[in-house]
Amino acid sequence: MAEKTDWEMKAANLLKAELKRKGVTYAGLVERLAQLGVDEKEVNVRNKLSRGKFTAAFLLQCLSAIGSSSLHLD
């Protein structure tokens, strides 16, 4: 079984890949999250993604903010 941190980094890498695929920077993500009523600072987003420590709700908020409607988990 994979370690918890392996799963956390997989989630972070998945989100980073989606951001790159959509051409969205961390600053752009913060702006888009604000439009959804989610108050985040760029440094906090950067730290969450670098540590891989964030909630499923945050992941869904980010995916919604950047307009991702489907994910490939492989």
C-alpha cells in the first residue's frame, strides 16, 4: 500500500498538471477562486501544492475554478 504522502503528492501533481494543461498560473488560480468566493493567497496555494496537503474540497474548488470537467488518473 502506498504511503499517505504518496497519495498526497499524487493529488498535488494531478492538480499541477491540470493547471499547466489549462495554462493557469497560481496567481490566475487565486483570481479564479476569488470569483467562486474562495479566499486564498498565492503563497498559500503554492505551499499547499508543494506539500501536497489540501482537502478534497480545495481540489474540487480548484478544478471548478479552472474549468476542468474530467480527470485522467493514470
